Amino acid sequence: MADGYYCSFFNLCSKGQNMSNHSSYFVLIAKGMAMGAADVVPGVSGGTIAFITGIYDRLLNALKSVNPSLLKVLGDEGVAGVWQRIDGTFLVCVFGGVLTSILSFAHVITWFLATWPEMLWAFFFGLILVSGLHMVRQVEHWNTATITTLITGMVIAYAVGVLTPTSLEPDPVTLFFAGSIAICAMILPGISGSFILLMIGLYGPVIDAIKSLDFNVLIVFGLGCISGLLSFSHVLAWLLKKHRDLAISLLTGLMLGALGKVWPWKETLETRVNSSGELVPLIQANVSPINYEGITGQPAYLVESIGLMFLAIALVVMIELLGSKKH
């Protein structure tokens, strides 16, 4: 019985959940890598990439299937039944691609943050701005409720950006809850997990942990991600199904309200020493790029930054055009 049990399991894996050939694996991995690249960059959602590439519904259904009822499936049908129920091969391919992409892009992002932060934040600013404007058009019925929700989201995001220090201390409790909240953005078209981390001031520490493979941080953050993904996937699916316009208007408000957080040109008003003994900004104020060099003594890179803003806008427009062709 045991031999037949494991044979059926490996036969199932080899079939790849009804995928025709090995190229299907690579296609799914490539789509996962595109999602991972999007989630590393604030402003482009991994959920949006999943939607454009045609795997969004399958991804959401697979995540929803991970629930306590799997225990009964395990008892009745064994591991093969569980694997089939959760669309295991699909999830492994997609999330394998996501992780590969995140680990690769983390080094690039960290280098830009240290070398040309003004230009990088300008690129992020353009991404978030045009993504927010794109999301506005996804609301089918504008009324008092959706407008109120949009404004509420903007106020919340702005308040978080103002009240939250530039860099929170990445202690275990904060990391766990940050992971549980940020991961939900992966299955939401329009808002990225890195955008959530950016809002709460943990984008830099998490990117650094990924780059240096700091498992003390990554394990806690990863557990939070798993918890959030399994807990909220059902809620998010219900919201998008039953209250789509309200959900999208709230997400749009959050994105537009956080633009002040990613303004490229900032003056540091107060600093602090973090747990690594490094001097980091605590309170910053947005300044005009024209006055930036005189205030900080650093070049504003105005022309280059504006160029990168337009590049970001072009990127999102291209993604939108691909999505319209897909559907």
C-alpha cells in the first residue's frame, strides 16, 4: 500500500497538474519571476503581473484551498490528494520563481539605494503615481461610498507616512506582522508588498536581510508571510468578489496617499543609531529638488530623476497594454 501510495504521488508530480510538457514548468517559473521582480519594486503589484499573465484566478484558488479541510483530504486520499487539491506543482513553480527573482533583485535595489537614492526613489515615485492613476480607472461605479473610501485610504497612507519614523527597528514582532500584512499585497492587483513595507518604514531592512541572507530576520518575516497569506486570502477573495469597487478605491487611496513617503528629495531633521550601530534618519521633510543641493550638499540629479519617473510611467503603461491584449 505504501509503495502504491508514493508511486501515485510521484506520478502526480510528474504529470505536473495536467501540464502538457516541461516547457509549462518554465513558463510558470518565468511568470513567478516576473511577479517577484514586481514585488521587490514599490508601485508594481505581483498580483497585477499574475492577472496580466493569466494565472491570477488559479493562484487565488490554490491559496484558498490551503485550509483545515486538507486534514480530511489527507486522511481520505493521502498526500497525493492534498497535492492535487492545493495545485502543488503550480504553487511550487510560481513561488520558486518569485523567490528566485526577489533574491536576485535585492542586490540591485540595495546598490541603487546606497549609490543613487534620489534616482531610485524618483523611479519608485513614478511607478506609484501612474499605478494609482491606473487603479482609479478600474473602479466601475464612482459614488459617495467609493469616493469616501478613496479619501480615507489617502488619509491613512499620509498619516502613516508622517507618523512612522523613516526606519523602524526590525524586531521579531514588528517583522512578523509586517510580513503578514505585506504578503497580502501579492494577491491584490494594484498594490505591492514592498509598497506596504515602504509605508511602515521596513523596506530597507528587509531588502538588506534578503541580500545578506540574514536568516534571523528572514525566518520571522517568512513566518509572518505564511500566516498572512493563509489567513487573509479568503478575506481578500471575498472583498474583491463582493465589494470590488470599494476594495480597489481603498487600495488606490493608499497608493496615492503614500507619494509623500517616496518623494526623492528629503532633508534629514533628526537621526538615530540603529541596532547595528549605524546612524540612520529618524525624521525627514520633503524639500524642493531645486533647493535640495543647497540644503543637503548632495546633487539632486534632477534631469536623471525626471527621466526615470517617465521611464516608470512608460513601464506601467506597457504592462497595462499587455493586460488589455491578454483580455
